[in-house]
Amino acid sequence: MSRIVYSLGLLSLATGALSSLLPWNPLDPGKPSTGYPTDPSYPTYPTDPSACPSCSKPKQCSNVGWDWAYYPNPLTNNGENYPGFRGDAFKAQTPSYTNVTPVIGKASAFSTTIYNATTTLASTYFVLNQHAYLWACEKGTWQFDITGVDDLALAWVGDLAYSGWTDGNANGRAVWTFQGTGSHTGSASFTAELEGSTYVPVRFLFANGQGGGAFKVTITSPSGIIVHQTGRDTNNDWIVRYSCYDESKAPKFPDFGKEP
């Protein structure tokens, strides 16, 4: 959304011509008004370019971010499509660690610190299960991009992200490839038709075997506003863990390890 910035030239200030530039004050015609008219038709501009009315943010009450869980992963990635790996096998497993993060994904190989973990977690042979609600601020076609994946990432959008998710019904799947001579990282893109002003469950499951692991997630609204982007630590707050004032519209997710 574009903004218009009004400025006064130094010449006007130096010559005392400021009053001629300000709107007329109907209460005292001899004095200029100190502000612009309050007529509703008069344009206003948001201080935050991302806060366009077409993509407003949801109400917040310490609910911003993603719930995430960390699990050990025993499987080595030793072939195309990560043979033998099943993400849905972790639905009933108790995680080693859980927390909340404002943004998911990692732009480079994981170090010994994953997200905001308060303990050291192994950076090889692990799984991250991450879920939240996307506040679909606009009606239309939403874009979901998963890039730079090493080793595997699965994505679900909609009711299945809350319950009933399996490897077979994922909306997106990206996996490291052993073929070719260029980049071996995986990627996947998909779209979803969403109603406006609704909470939509979203889930991303990431798996890493031997070596470093990485993945990136970008979510874009129909009008092109990026509402979540890996590496952007702020302004991702279209993503929440539950609704503040009407939990029936976005109830808290089931506990990790007890997911339907």
C-alpha cells in the first residue's frame, strides 16, 4: 500500500508562509487550523505499511506464534524421498521438548540451538512438529511456499491440519534429492482457497536425518502481503495459536503426543 508524505519546504518556513499552507479554521477565520479535516471521506494512511485494511491482523492476547515440538528421529536418509519415514507416526509420540516460536523454518543448517529452546537439542536426527492458525485476512487464493528443504517437510492447511493429518493427505511435500549436480534441497508450492476473516489451521512437520537440516516457509495473501516468512523475526503475527475471544472459532490444538 502506498503512502503519501507531506512536507513543508524550508523557504515556506523561513518566510513565515506556514499559515497559508494550513487548512482554514472555521472557529477563527484569522487563524489556521492545527490539523486536517476529520471528514470520514478524507484519506488516512497507516503508520505500518503492512497494516493495510485489506489484511488486518487478528486480536492478540499472548497467543501469537506457533506451538512446536521436538522429537528424536532414528531414520537415516539413505535414498530418494526419505524411504521409511512417516511423519504421522509422531502423532502419538511424547516429544522431548515443546515451546512457542513466532516464526518457523531455518534459513541455514540448524545449530545446537533450535528456535528459542532453553536447552541444547541435537541438530541431527530430529523431527519438528509445528502448528498454529493462519488468520486469513483476505478471501481468495493463498500461496504457500516451502524451500531449501534438507531433508523433508510436510504441510497441511485446513481442517486436516488440526486432526486427521497423515503423510498421504498433506497439501505439500518437499524432500532432499540425491540426484543431479546442482542444489539438492527440496521445495514445494501450493495454493488454498480461503474465506476471509477466518482462522485456518496450518501445520508444518520437518524431519532431518544425518547432517545439517534446513527449511523455509513463506505464506502470502491473495493481494501479495507476506504474512509469514522464515528469517523475518517480526511482523509474522497473522499466525496465532488460538482465538482470544471466541475459542470455538480457533480452539487450542490437542497436546503433542495426543493428536487425533
